[in-house]
Amino acid sequence: MNPRVCETLLRPGQNCTLRVRFAPDAVGAYSGKLTIEDNSSLSPQHVALLGTGVPGTLAFVPRPLAFGKVKVNTTSTPKFLKMTNLTGAVASVISVAPSTGFAVSNDLCTGATLTYNQSCTIDVAFNPTAAVHVIGKLTVTTDSTKDQGVQLEGTGVP
């Protein structure tokens, strides 16, 4: 940050704008202060800065993850699922868990910490045990206060 943002002589009644950007690198509360030095007898002045780092939100592609028709008691070819953090906050992936009838392999997301625009991938397969249409969910647990996820669907056929 440039400490000389307002280098102009300010006359009484004039002002200048200071912009402060908050970019936490972890979840939690932060505090700090902005110090302004000038030729005033009150110099330096301090402005308290407070912020809270929040977990990132993930975007899923494709969404939903559809498997079409798969023969009962077999496993489909795995489908590639990409998770991307599109927020400025960090997202730490704790676990991924598919609904019954679906399975995860090649999991490169569990344990990953994703910053802005970073992605991870997993493969998901459908293994129906009955000739029915199944709608499930891949639940992704992050350091967020709520689970995130993507819909999974497929149809078991005889």
C-alpha cells in the first residue's frame, strides 16, 4: 500500500480519500489501525480497522452431474467434477460425501485450501442397485458454517 496517497496540501474544508482494502488470508476476526501522519499538533491520528475473514463459496461444473441410464448393479464410467472458489475468501475443503448410489474416486479436493479462482477436481460414479431414477447430492463440507454441494442424478435400468 502506498503510504503517500494524499500528498497534496489540504486547506481548511478540503479533504482527500484514503482507500483501505481488506484481504484476509484465513477465516476469523482481524483488527488493525490506519495511522495518518501530518503536520497537525494532533498528529499522528489513528483509525481503527476491523474485519472478519469468511470462508469461500464453491462453484461446481457441471451442475447438476447427470449420469443418464446405467445398468443395475454396475458402476458407470466416472464423471469429472470441478470445484472452483470464486470468492475472495479462502475455502478449505474438509470432506466430500456422495449420497447412496454414488461413489467418489480420484478425490483431489479433500484437504485442499482454495484461494480465489483456484480449483480442485474429483471423479464421481453412479452405481444403481434398483431400476429407479435416483436424485442425490455430493455434499462438500468446508470450513464454512454451511455445507455446499451439487445435485447428482441417474437412472438404474434392468
